[in-house]
Amino acid sequence: MMRWLLKAGVGLLAILLMLIVVVLVNTLRLPDLPNAGAKQSPPPAGLDAAAKRLSAAVQIKTVSYAPGSPSAENNFPALHTLLETSFPLVHANLKREVVGGSSLLYTWLGSDPSLPPVLLTAHLDVVPVEPGTEGKWTQPPFSGAIADGFVWGRGTMDMKHMVMATLEGVERQLAEGAKPKRTVLLAFGHDEEIGGANGAKAIVALLEQRKVRAEFSLDEGSALLLEGVIPGVTRSIAQIGLSEKGGMTLLLRAKAKGGHSSMPPAQTAVGKIGRAVSRLEANQMPASLDGPGGEGLRAIAPTLSFGPRVALANAWLFGPILMRQLSASSVTNAVIRTTTAPTIIEGGVKENVLPSEATAVVNFRLAPGDTVAQVKAHVAQAINDPDVTISDYRGAGVEATPVADANGPGYKLIADAIRTIAPEAVIAPGLVVTGTDSRHYSRVSAAAYRFAPMRLAATDIGRIHGTDERISIANYGELISFYVALVRSAAMQ
């Protein structure tokens, strides 16, 4: 008996040692961090003048309001004129088309028509400034003020900076006499902030009519996140979005007998709708490290402390623990599952009146792999209440976009361009949790990527669509250098 126990103990110890070896080997096989001391490209010449051109663009209020809003103004022709005067070589050498009324499509024709074009995109419109917050801005929101090393104003982060930097990059290459082998398309929609139905969608329809299939497209989405933005990450992260989440909003409605609150039933309409919402929050869609969200987390593992690094490198072993940790943070939870967000709940008109109806609005952001139909089925199963009806809220949902290849030539070209301005950054694939015009452009390219070389600290996240939107002049110079490097490597060689 003792001999058997001894053999069993030795066997278990051997298995444990083998397990430890496998875990350590998997951890050590993670890629090395880039050299933090590597040199980046110098700032582009004429950066002060470029900052002034961005300032002038910010001063033109191209705001996208809700459809039919009395506040809407069509200032896009003024912006078009500014672009024409700011970039004379672009407008002398590239074909420019106005699409959908106010969007722009530029074509820089390449010498080899057999090569599929490169499609670089951005949008001309901006979101409104929240009424009553104008006085909270350090500089007026449409002043385009240049102060303290920044250009200030709506559009400096989302996203006139990308429009202007793209054109700055092309203008500089034209000044050097560059002639592309591969055609370069520049597409600037005018209504991205309200869905892109008349802008990017119209541009895509025109490209489809011409049977254009791009080698890759690049739009906004992810950014150059500085240390501290992602909890536990100790290096800058340049995430290239491979896909963006879908979206769906459902209306939950519960009915009950109305009456006086002094004689309530066992459960009121408000109670029923509250229980339904509680069940949805308690029963989330399953989390997964499959797809671009998990791929991105594994790619940034080398930047983490030893414990999380080991867990991500060995998710096959530490999966349940890892999922609990990732689900606890709203940032990481959003990239590993379809999220559930109750946003509106209504019911009742007076404190002593039982409402005959109560409603809740719940928004879902669909991860790649989850369909609208699957989410609806999950919602019905989680609520499990015949007294609660479920219907679409303001239209049907949309699926997540196709996933671009993290090993494709477009991804590698974008990564190489990032290294010229941020050699210290860890470059990783990722999932964009918001919506962009790239949803439309993915129809003309199987390799639709999402990245803006904008350096974001944790304190900058709230500036996007918020107060004190700004970009440092130094970072704007990096944007210009990025587009110079990307166009040169993608189209000139």
C-alpha cells in the first residue's frame, strides 16, 4: 500500500512539474517588447503652418445634428474650399469628386492599373457641443486656438485631424515629385456621426459601381494608447482594429392592471420590467477570447505583470479565472463579449398611481461571432417572462463587421508606418467597440483596418465627443509622418 502511494505521489509530482514547465514555456514564448530607446522619425518640416491649416478647418462648423434638426447648417462647401486652397498640389493632380452632396472622393491614379488601390478614409463632420458646456472649455470649442502646444477645438481628435493629416502627407509627396504605382483613394464622408448613410455609404456605392476592390482600407477606430489607459499595461499600445462590433437595441414592455398604489398586486409593471432588466444584467452573453478581442489581449500580454502574463499565455488552463478578471473591468469586458447596457427605463406618472405599462430600452454591442438572432434568443431565455414582450427599438440591429487578417499585407504596412513614429509601442490587433464609417468601406475591401496614430492618455479619453477636445502639435506632426510613410510604402514601391 505504501509503495503504491509513493508511486502515485511521484507520478502526481511529475505531472505537476510537467505542467509548470509547459506554463513557463508558453509564457516565455510570448514576443519580446520593442526597444523603448529606438529612434522615431523627426517632426515634418513646416509643422507650424500645418497646425494653422488644421486650426482653420476646425473653425468651420461642420456639425452633424440629428436628422431634421433646426440647428443643422451646411458649411461643407466652405470646408471644401478651404481644402482646395490649403492643398493646391492635391487638387491639381488628384481627381476630386463630390459624392452624396458633401462627401469627397479623391483619386491619385497609379501607373499600374493591375494593382488594387489603397483606400484611406476619414470624415469631415463633427458632433455638437453639449449645450451649456461651452464655458467649460479652456479655449472656445470652434476657435481652433493654438495655445500651450495644442490645437484646440471640435474635430481635433474626431476627426478633422485625420482628414488634414492625410492631405498634408499626399501634398508633401507631390511636392517631392512622387508618382504612385498603386492608385490611392482618399474618401472623406460628411455624416459619419449620424451613421454615414449619405456619405460613406454613397462613396461605397460609387466604388462598387466601378468594381473597385481595395487592397486594404484604413479608417479611425483604435489609437496609440499610452501607459495607464488599459489597466496593468506598462507600455504604449498601438492597436489596429480588425473589426468593429455590431449594434442592436431592444424595447422591453411589461403590462399590468393599473389602479391605486394603496392596493398593489404582487408585482407591478415596474416590478416586472425591473426584474427583466436585472435578469439580463445577471445573465450576460458568454465571454470568449476567440476573435479579434482576445487576439488583441494575448498580443499585449508581454506588457503585463507576471501573473496576468502567465494567465493570458495559458488561457487553456486559467480560463475561468482569467474571464472573471477581464469581466470585472468595463474596458476589457467590452472586447471579450457582446455587452448588455440598459439605458432607458420608464413607467408611471404619479407616486400613488399604478402604471399599466412600463418599458426599458437595452442596448447591445455585438462581438464578432454573435448574431442579432442569437442575441434576441438569449434575451428571451434570460428574461423568461411571458408578461414581458421584446421588440426592436428604432430599427433592426446590425451584425459585427467581417474580421480583417492580422497577417495581411495591409496590416503589416500600417504596423511599419506606426513604427516610424512610435517605435516603443507594442503593436497589436484589436476590436473596435464603437461604430465607424469603416462598416461601409468593408464592402469594398476584405481588409478594412481601423487605426488613428493619435496618442491618448487616460485623461484624454473623455475629450473625444467631450469638453476640451485638442491635439498636441507634436502628435499632429506624427500623424502627418505616419501618412507619408504609409502612402510611400503602400503605393510607391
